[in-house]
Amino acid sequence: MKFKKTNWIKAGALLTVVALMATACAEKESNAPQGGSGQEASKEPFQLSMMLPTYNAEQMPADSSVLKKLEELTGTKLSVSWVPSSTYTDKLSATVASGELPKTFVALEPKASFIVNAARSGMFWELGPYLKDYPNLSKMSELVLNNISIDGKVYGLFRERDLARFGLMIRKDWLSNVGKEAPKSLDELYAVLKAFATEDPDKNGKADTIGLAVGMQGNNIAGFKDILTYMGGPNEWELRDGKLVPAHMTEAYMETMKFYKKLYDEKLINQDFAIVQDGRAVMYKGQAGLWIDNMLDGKGIEDNIKKVVPGAEIDLINRIAGPEGERTRAGVGYLGMYMIPKTSVKTEGELARILTYFDRVSEGDIQNMMKYGIEGKQFTIENESYKAIEDPKARAEITDGNQFMILQDQVVNYGSELEQLSTKLFQDNATIAVPNPAAPFISDTEVEKGKEISKIIADATVKFIMGSFGESEWNAAVEQWSKSGGAKVIEEINDQYAKLNG
């Protein structure tokens, strides 16, 4: 991506000066009032311990130039405990139980029972009332804050992710080969899938292609929830006559199953979808024309297809019109959240200092540094374009740098044209995204039995699509779900909804 180096440097420098002036002023205050933004006076760097997940075999070194620069810009001395992401939640659960917590940590699963119970017991600071006093934290999305809330209270700072990333990744070259335009409605989508499966889009003279690549993502069928939204259905739960109803108990869910059954019966999707763990692999082989999921997948899909079909092109589509117009499914808008325990942060003054740190981290210069590193160390500017320095030591110094980030609204996109297009479509998606109205609420029964009973619906959905279940068998499966704990989940979710909206 082309960009003007001088503008970015000037902007970063200005942000740094402004933020350091603000920090210096704040340090003059000895104690913050309720919701204040002051901090305890100290000439020494603020000692901040934290526990973070790592997604790499080797963690960021303690002498990382990026970490040192982060400390310099925030006036802190950071002590980071890295834990492998695969065992992170188990480790955090044990740490919370012990009460021996760092001053802040990331909760990857903010609605996990041990987090919820600890919050209800008063272990963590309620941060909601303080956010308004910080220039960056005050801009956090109300919708996402609502999503992370526990009993209507905000106990953490969410790590921002695009709210609505879902859409279609389609073979642009296949569209051209079958003489079709990019679909804009469900009817057009079906017509394109039909053409991809029957009109030899790869021009090899063989009947060896399908329209839509499908696979399983845990208990979910890839793309199903997106088609459900296009069909006018809900995002997980529907608010109907003042009551919250799970998606699988709506008419739109039945219509979506019938749509998928039609695709299956006409062999427009891969017939083995129920045992395929990653449907993208069907795309990689050049056998399918469409994938529905996070549009960030587009670049990787195109790169993999080009290994077998050098002329392949992927395009992204985010707007499909259905009975309710153009809609898309909203995600939760975050990946974990930072929490601050009262067991290790005793005063409001110390709390204010930590919030000041997070507010500073949310400035554009630090956002970009934690994403890309430091110019001359982790990247260079060549012909006004970004180029990563591929030295192992330099790359190690930015390992998991994004784990420190809160907001990411000022991160510069240095990606390919396809990656930049996905960013634009994410922003457009946010204007048509359908949220999950039950996201803030916690059902103890769902925490206990959710995975077990959701499998009842998942299995019945697959069987309906494949034709071994009819509507009567489907209704029996829904009844089984209700008797196995589903009815209690609905009751508990609606009790909480009534308390907040009564």
C-alpha cells in the first residue's frame, strides 16, 4: 500500500507529544475522584504486571525494542506473564481461584462461569463509570460494551475487532466464465451456485465443480448463520413480542434448512460437508466457487487456489438482499477483554493510572507500533511502501504485539488490495449488521449444558439438510433440546432481559 511517510510520522509525533503532556499533568494528581482520570504521583515508571495469551512457540523477549518503546511512551515498567493460548483459560481459572492475580489480565472468554462468578463476588473493578473520563476509552462501542457486560455492568476493556466481518468470497474468474454478475439477492445467489455446478466454470470439460464449499465449524455449518440472516432470520436470538427466542425456533431457520437441503439435493454443495472440518480446503483445490465466512479468509483462499489455478481471482461481496432487505450478521466485536482485579489494585488512584495506560495504548502511534513494530527495526519504507524486515530477531521483538492492543481504529492497512477491500466492507457491514439481542445475558444452564444440548440442534440440522430428517423429526429434536435444558436456558435469558428492560 502506498502512503505518505511524512504525514504518518508527523501525526505519530504529535499524538506522542499530546499524550505525554496529558500523562505528565495527570501525574500531579495524588488521588482520583470517583470516575476521575488522575493518578498517584510518582517520578518512577508505573509498575504494571499483566497476564497475556501467546499464540507463538516463542514469546516476545523481555528486552524487545518494541516492548521498551511501549514502556517509554506510557511511562510504565511492564512485567508480562505469557501463557500459551491453548491452556490460557485453564491457567486463568486456576489463577483467579488462587486470588494471586496481576494488576491486569486478558479474559479470552469473558462469559466463562469462573469470570462471571468472580465478577459477581466483587473481585474486579467495575470500569463502566470511569470510561467517560478518557478521550479514547470513552469512544468504545456501546454495542460491544453491552456484549461484554455482566448483569448490565462493564468489568473490562474489550480488545476491539471489526463488528461484522462476514460475507462471500467468490471466484471472480468463474463468474466471467459462466456469464454471471456478482449476486445481489438470494435468488441471484442460487442462480450463480447452479451455474458454478453445471456450466463448467473451470472450462476443463468435466462435471467436477460445485457452487458452495461447506464444512463444519464445531457444531455450526459454515455459512449457515449468514444465509439465515439474509433470509431475514435472527442472529442467534430473536426478540419477538417482548420475549427472546432462540434462532432454531424461528420460521427463518426452517427456510434456511430448506435452502441448504435444495443445494445438497442438487449437488451444488460438497456432499461430504458434515465430515469436513475446513470447507476452505475445497476452495483451495479449485473445486468450488464460493465460501461464506470471515472475509479476511479471501486473501488466503486466493493465494492457495493460485497454486493450482494461477489465473484464479477472488472477489468479496458483503450485501445480499432477502425478505428484510440487505442484512448481515454482527459478531461480538471483540476478542477477549482486559480486567483489573481489586485484589491487586487497591485504590482508585492506581486504577486511574492503569486506565491512563490503556487510553495511551489506544493512540494511533502505539496501535501501529504494536501491529508492525518500529521503523528501521521491524520494517522499512521503500519507494513509499511498507516492507517487513524478515530478520528472525526483529520479528521476535513484535511477536504477539497485538495482544497489548485495545482499540485498533487507527491501524494503517498495509495489506493487499483484497485485504484493503475487506477492511472497507467490514465498515460497510457495520451499517447493516444485525446484533444478537441476547449477547449481554448469561444462562447458568447454558454455561453448564450448552455444548451438550447445542449438539442436538446441530445434528438435527445436518440430518434435515441430508434428507434423513423431515419436519416431524426436526420438531422432535427441538422438543428434546427443550427438555434437556433448553427451556431453562430460554427462561434464564428472558429473566435477565426482563430485569434490564422491565
